[in-house]
Amino acid sequence: MNSASRTVSRFSPGPSCAAHRAGASARKNSAAAARRVHELIEEGVQAGVFRALNGHFAAQVVAVTIDAVQSGVLLERTGLTAGDAFSELGDLLLDGLSSERGAFEPPSAAVRWPRNQV
């Protein structure tokens, strides 16, 4: 190992780095959630509760959103709390997956966006 490699490896997050472990754990959690969402979507499609769509795509949207909430990026950009963000994600998924035609309702005057966001 040359001196440049030793310097880089000294500052690179290794398996013992707490932040690296926390990030890996969060990714495992979001991947597990995505798998479960995919299973639930498939079950819902088979039961006729959800319309047929690409469940893998929807599951990946959930995983990416979980990662964005956990990193704080989505919370910063929307002004939502983590709980509110996950609630919105649930509403978005369930409304988007619904097999009922005409289930869409336009947003009410009580939209939950922060006032300073457009």
C-alpha cells in the first residue's frame, strides 16, 4: 500500500465508523420496507383492492423516500416532520393504488404545505 492509499483509507469511512454503520442500517431498513411494500401491493392487486401497476417501482419510491426522510433532505425541502412525511407518503401510495375509479379528490383549501413553500 503506497502512502496515498494509506492516507485515503485513513480518512475513508470503514466498517468501524459509526456514521457508516448507521447509513448501512438505514439502507437495510428502507430495503426491508420496500420488500414489504412490494409484497403488500402484490397481495392487494390479487385481492382486487389495488389496481395492477409496477409494484417494484412503487416499492423503490418508498425506499428512496425513506432514505430522503432519514437523511433530512426531504424534511428540509418540504418543512414536514418525519411523521408527517410518512403520513403523506402513505396517503399518496394508497390513493395512487386504489382500484376504485373516481377515488381522486382535488386538494382542499387546507393543504398541508408550509406557507413559505410553493
